[in-house]
Amino acid sequence: MATVSFQVAFVSWTAREIPVKIYGHQDGRAPDEVPSPPLAEVTLNATPAELRAMAKFLSDCADEMDRMGDHYDHVHLSDRLKQFRTSPHFVVMRG
């Protein structure tokens, strides 16, 4: 079975019951080559330490969004945490 990895961008989040929009693209394809419909599921195959690092990254992104307001665009996990350089792209965007 072939392995497919996705670039994931978390696009919107609120405390109300509005779903986060998640987008991705197949490994080896540029994100702008093919428009991506929203994904229905994301699976993270990670260790507890990796999940904690990602959780802190997400919390830090939320704090940065609060500080920057509409000027916040996007942040790549691998730009902030070098141990994720060889992982699929994980991008947080302002919703």
C-alpha cells in the first residue's frame, strides 16, 4: 500500500461548534497545482513528546494570532521546531 502524506493547514477555529477547515495535498504535488477540497480526517502518527511539542506550537500560534490580529498570515511547524524539518508540512493559518 502506498503512503500518502498531506500538508495540513488549520484554517478556522472558534469556541463554538464550527468545524476547523483542514486542507492538504498529496506528497510530491505542489499545493497550488491542484485545488484541494477540505479533508474529512487527519491522522497524526506521533510520539507523546511530538504531540506535546505540536500542542505547544499550536498554543503559541494562537497567542501570536491574538497579538497580531489581521496581520497574522501563516506559520510552518518546521520553521519553529527544527525536529519537524523532514515531516510533512504542517501549516497554521488565520481563519
